[in-house]
Amino acid sequence: MMTRAPGLSAARPTNLHDLPAVTHSPPPSAEPPRVSGTPFFRTPLRKLLALVVAIAAALGGVVAWQWWQEGPLRDAEVALARGQAPRALALAEYYLDLHPGSERAEADRARALSDLGRADEAIEIYKRIGAATIDELRAWARAHMVRSEWSRAAPLLEQCLRLRPTDADALYELTTCRTRLGLLTEALESADRFTALPGQGARGNILLGAIQADQSNPDEAILAYQRAEALAPDGLGLQLPPEEFFEQFGTLLLNQGRDAEAIPLFERSLAARPTPSSHHLLGKALARTGDLEGARRNWNAAIELDPAGVTPREELANLALVAGDAAAAREWLTPLEGLAEQRFESAYLFQRLAALEKDDAAFATWKEKADVLRDRQQLITSLEQLMASSPGSYWAQVVRAHKFATLGNRAQAADLINGIKRSDDEDPFVSELREAVLGNGPLPALERVPLKQF
């Protein structure tokens, strides 16, 4: 049904008189009448509209063409989001072959290289073009983390978190960087923020426990691991495999003398996957609770899994020495003789073996070596305590730089040593360390650290 137009009557006319009169038009002429004035299509407005339409059409064509051209980059970014770094790299490089100098393509290529662990190449690109997005900042930071350049990765991750404060990956990675740099108070802060995020409680408590252990707060560390276990009782879905989680938890208890509580955790670790370290630690806990045969079985099992294992051999040699069995002790210790030149525990066992065999010359030799190694071990323990208790102090930074350089991480050592202000009365150890790190020379002996100064 048609709708009536408002204001019009619905009645139909009943006769011809009701119809409107018909008006007659004049006959058409051969030429239509001209309209006075300028035709519309020739007016400035019409010309302007035509120009606008033409420009819009041209721009639309350019945009469409550009959109079509950038198809490989969109595909590369989808691949990056799906974790398909090799495909993303191939697409970005294909686009760069056609369009050299494209910063977007370079950025996608750098992200793919970072994901593939090709840190050097990724960092070189970021040095040239910088990072324009959070994903690019994180990829740049990850590249530095691959090279163990924690002090260079941390500021990039902090910038990520200023833009996206609840980015779980950035919080986790920043906590890792801070922990490696010995900034444990700051690491606790970011670990707390990570733990508070939905679904991150178990993983976050493992982070908190590890940091508390580094800060010599074993009771707090144990509580954190207990919370993690309550949230992930089977040890699944964590940042480390179940066997490592249960082993770490058991080790915390073992170090606090809670041997009976540690035993089931080591057994759960072995049930998840047998490892030499879990066999060794379970044997240690069993020995402390009086089960020497159980301890012996586990130490032998550890050696079966890793014939080059050191600590299980030392444990078995110690059992033989306690039993007065010099031949058995020597059998266990002989493969460790070279290592005993650098390891106090092995050197001390050789000293005890010489005493049991009544070899005075060997006893004197091994005692001298063991004493030197014991002193060095005590020095390292003191320096580790310094770095944990006063991480921002002058000497803590010096010692940490030496440690990074000793481990082969000269770039991180250089970052730290460059952050230590040079002074006219600088200690000779620091001056030599600075020259060694920056010049890639031999490091000064750690024994020269002036402990009395701190």
C-alpha cells in the first residue's frame, strides 16, 4: 500500500469538472530557448568540483596501488605475530629487493633477525632506523639480551613499559636484565608487577623466589616457591621444565637443612626426567638423613648419566675416605686430578687421600694448593655478598665488571666500567681493569681487590 503524502486529500475527483484545467504550451521551436547567464558546467564552482573529483580519484588510485605493493610487508607482519620468523625474513627481504631503503621493511627484517637470534644484524639495523613501535623496541632489546648486553636491553624494555605498563613479556625480560646486573631491589619491583598480572602468578613467584635467594633471603625464597607449587602443582606451564622447578625448590630446602622435605621434591624431579644433578642432590639429602646406601645408589646413577660428572665422584670418594678405603677413594678421584688444580673441594679430597696413604710429600703439595683455592673461594664468596648487599656501590660495580669480563662478556663489562667515574686517585686494580676491558687485554687477578676498603 502506498503511503499518503501528508497534507494531501485522499479523495478522488468524481467528474471532469473536478480535474485541473489543462494549460496549452506553445509549439516547440527548432532551437531550444537559451538560458541567460553562464552554463553551470562552465562556472568556477563546477571546475573546482571536477578538479577535486579528479584529485580524489588519483589519490585513491595511488593509495590502492601502494596498498597492493605493501602486501608482502603485511604478510611479513602477520608471520611475525605468528612466530614464523623465517617466512617474515624472506618476505621483508623480497620487498627490500624491490624497494631498497624502505624503513618499514627494514624494521620487519630486524624483528625477524632478532627472533632468529641473529642479534648482530638486527642491532645494526636498529642503530640506523631506530624503533617506532613497542614490538620493535622489544625485538631490539631481545637482540641485546642474546648478546648478554643487559644494561643496553633494560632501557629499551623500560621504554616499552612506559608505553604499555602491563606487557608481561617486557616485565619478565626487564626483571631478567636487572637480576643479571645485580639490581635486585629493582628486579623485585618488576617481578612483583609481573606476578600481579592475570595468569602469571606461578611464573612470577619463581622469579621472586630466585631473586630472594640471590638476596640471601632463603625463607622468603622458599615461600615464593611454595606459592608457585600451589598454583602449578604438576610443575607445568612454567618458564622452566618440571624437573628443574622441583630440583630448584628442593635445593632451597636442602640448603636450609630441611633435608626430609627436600627428598620428595628431588624424587618428583627425577620422575619428570632423570638428570645427574637431581640424582646427586637426592643422594646428598639421603646421606644427611642417614640413608648412605640410597645416597650411594643415586651418586652412581648420576655418574652413569654423566661419566664426567664431578660432584658425585667427590661424594663417593668422601664415603670411601670416611670408610678408610684409600684404593676406592683413589679410583674415584683419579679422573679429577687435573680439575683439582682449580677446585678446592677436589684438592682437599686429594689432601685427605695423601694423609690416609701417609704420603707426606703429596700431603704438603695438596695442602698448599687447597689452602690457596680455599682463600680464593672465600674471597669470591665475600665479593658475591658485596654485590648482593650493596649492588650500586663503587666496588660492587668494579667487581661485577671483572666478573662479566671473566665470563667472556667484554661488551657488558665495558658498559659497566665506562659507568665508573675515573679519578686521579683511582685504585691501581680499577685502572688496570679499565685498560684490560677496553683494550681487550689480560685481566688483573681478583686477589688484588683491596677488601679492606669495603
